[in-house]
Amino acid sequence: MFSNDSRWDRHTPEQSRHEEPVDVAVIFKEGKVFPQSFFHKGRKYPVKEVTYHWAEARGAEVLHYYSVTDGANLYKIYFNTKHLYWRLAGSCPLE
């Protein structure tokens, strides 16, 4: 399911670098979070695959990052566990 080629930082040439709020629909299974879709600017983006997941600590905050694809683009979304919000941190087209 996961490979180094799927990591977000492997796809940097044309990615956007802004962060925007998004709403994310998820499934919780066996203590893990699986994003199913996200909503950005009134549009729904289905998640066909989670290609990578990692977490980063920023002081008291923990950010859970997910690299997800809708089949046409790769998106980086994250969840802030302290303040309980989701953000879209970037996107790039799949090649």
C-alpha cells in the first residue's frame, strides 16, 4: 500500500504551497483514521487512496499528515490534534 514513491515530498515540482481549511470525512478503524473525502471551496474531493501517513510534533501540537489522491492529483492534508482542525497543505498533479 505505501511506498517511498508515494511520499508527498517526492512530488514537489508543481505543488502549491498554501494552507487552507478543509472539512474531511473519515472512517475510524482499529484505532486508525482513514480519510474518505474532503471538501474544499464547496467542492467534494473523493479519496481513492491514502498513499502515505506521518506525524510531526510542533511543541504541544501534533499534526497528522496524509498524502491522498483522487486519481488525478496528489494532496497533502493534515489534522491538528490540539486545536482539532484539518488543513489542505498542498497539491500537485499526478504524472
